[in-house]
Amino acid sequence: MGAVLLKALSFVLLIAAGFLLRRAGLFGERDYQILVRIVMNLTLPAAVITNFAGLELSGALLFVVLLGLLSNLALFGLGWWRSRSKPAGQRAFSMMNLPGYNIGTFAMPYMQSFLGHGGVVIACLFDTGNAIMCTGGSYALCTAAIGGDGGRPRLRDTLKKLFTSVPFDVYLFLLAYSALGLKVPQVALTLLAPLNAANPGLAMLMIGLMFRWESKPGYLRAALSVVLTRNLFALLVALGIYFFAPFPLEIKQVVAVILFAPISVIAPAFTERCGGDAGLAGFTNSLSIVVSLLMMTGLMLTLGIA
């Protein structure tokens, strides 16, 4: 337990370092975008490729992809229902911040340091379904529901956002590659090893640079409502999967932890585009990171997977 907590503390310190360095002026308010490009286009794809090595697809693993999509749809529907009688801005905030999981730049790098290849692959598969909603699906549904952004977005634009995401393209390629029974060459794994090793640290530092804690009156109550609702949903689904799904124990354990991942990092931007309060969305995102660190670490200790 001590080793696990120490490793978790190292991630907390990286996030705190990024936050404090930005507040001290050593990094600008938008400098995190450099790390976003590095993580999303280099270190995260390298980690995905490395951990997909030797993957053998099964029905249970493919279900994880579907679960990532269905979890988002269920949370979006909950956000639509609970805000149906509220002003458009509040509806946008609810529908854009209840669904969406930060898997690629938080959950996967965090779990990469605790789990073997199998656990990280499960996180990648969940993110394949999750990405459909995070990169434009939720935004498309939200604008259709409230009539924002000058009307309904086109399917072509949503698909463009999805397929120009390097990690998502890598997920799809590796799924097809593995389905054909092919293996990632060892020489590729050796070449990608430095980028794979750098992914967790860079991702946590990036999150620290993005971390925002500027709260206004009413922010804490609204943010807690979203974060607590997400975690209650995660608890119910995790219990259902863990005790009733006919899947291998490793899949049950990893999915149970992934469900407590924080809100997608691009939710604040989409919230603003739909007419919602981007500041509140940013505050909620940061609060969800704090809660997820505690929940995911506690679950890994409880389930004995770290």
C-alpha cells in the first residue's frame, strides 16, 4: 500500500508543480497547449501502440468499446433530463459536463504506472467509444437540443473532429491490426519505449498547467452537483459490471476504476460554444480531477490491482 500511495503522490506533485509554475509566471496561461500537442500526437500514441502489443481481441474487450459509448449517452441523457426546465446556458453546462471521460490524458497515463499492458489496453478500448462523444458527439447532441451555435452541426464536421484525433485513429488502426492476428514488431516497441515512458509524467504536468481554481459564488455548488452525479453513476455501473458481468476479473477491475475518470479536458470549450459558462466548466473540470485522483487510487487499493 505504501508504494502505491507514494506513486500516486508523485502524480499529485507533478500536477501541483504545473499549477504552481504557471501561477508563478514561469509558464503562460496558454503554454499548456504545447504539452497537449506533444502528449496527443507523440507520447499517448506511443503508449497505446506499446500496450496493444500482443493483444488478442475477445467479445468482452469489444464490449468495453460499447460501454464507453453507452456510458456517455446515459450521462448525456441524464444531463438533458435534469436541466430540461432551465435556461439554455445551464442546460449546455449540464449536457456537456456530465458525460465525457478524460481517459487519454489522465486515466490512462495514471493507470499506466500501476497496471500491465492488459489494463492499459482496456482503458484504450473504453476511450475508443468515449472519444465518439467527447470529440463532437455530445456537442452535436447538445446544440441540437438547445438550438445553439447557429443551428445543428453537420455530421461531416463531427466526423472530421473525430478522425483528425491521432489517438482515435491509432485505436482504430490497432483494433483492425489485432483483429487480423498481427503483432506490433519488437523493433517498433524498442523505438517507442522512450515516448511511452515519458507519457505519464508529461500528461500530469500538462494537467497541472491546465488546472484552474478560480471560483465564483455558486460555482462550488454547481460543480459538486455534476461531480457527485458522475461518481454516483460510476458507482452504480461499476457495481453492476463487477458483480454481474460475465467477464474476466481484470476487465471488471479496470472498468470499475476507469468509470471514475475526470471530465474530458475539452468539455469547457464545448460548453462555451453552446452558450454555457466556460469558467464554471473549467472549475468543475479541475474539481473532478481532484475527486478522481482520490477515487481511482482508493479503488485500485481496494480491488488489489495496484
